[in-house]
Amino acid sequence: TQRNNYKRGSLSKDRIQKLNAVGFEWQVNKCIWQENYEVLVEFKKKNGHCRVSRNVDKNLEYWVGHQRMKHKRGCLCENQKQKLNAIGFEWEVPKLGWQEFKETVTHVDSEYWV
């Protein structure tokens, strides 16, 4: 309710100052985006790419797909787009050949491929 009251202009300056003093996050969506971005950066450091599999991290895979969709629709913030570009984010999902597909599937026993 604090965020809604702030947007409506119904919070007192004193209340705003008190909330700011304790680190209140006024724009929670930006905070969530940044947290997911940082998880993706760590994923990239570990794996060398930003192609997140649902088998590895379902939530991150969803978030990555959502960023691609927002970019395609032209509604991704320029700052967010620049951050993703800076880490080598792939806007189009590459079509994998058979060998690449085999290498990305981690949940299937290796004997299956023999």
C-alpha cells in the first residue's frame, strides 16, 4: 500500500523520508529484474552462454524467454537491453544441431544415446 499511496501522492514527506531511510524499494519490478539479471550473469560465467534450460533453472529460463518476448515486441527498456547485450545475450534462440542438442540434455542417462 505504501507504493500505491506514493503513486497517488498521498504519502507525507516525513513518511517518504522514513521509508527511504530504511532502504524501501519504490519500484519493485526493477529490483526483481536486477536480481534475475544477476542470476543470469552468474549462469553465463559458469556456462559460457545465456541459453538457460528449463532442466537447469525453470524460473530463470522463463525470465530469459520473457526478455526475448519483450525485446521482440519493442517494450524492453533500453537500459535493460544494453545490460543484456553487454553479457552477450542471444535475442534469437539458436536452432541446435543433433550434437549440440545431445550436449544440452543433462537429465537423460548417457546409455540412452549409445
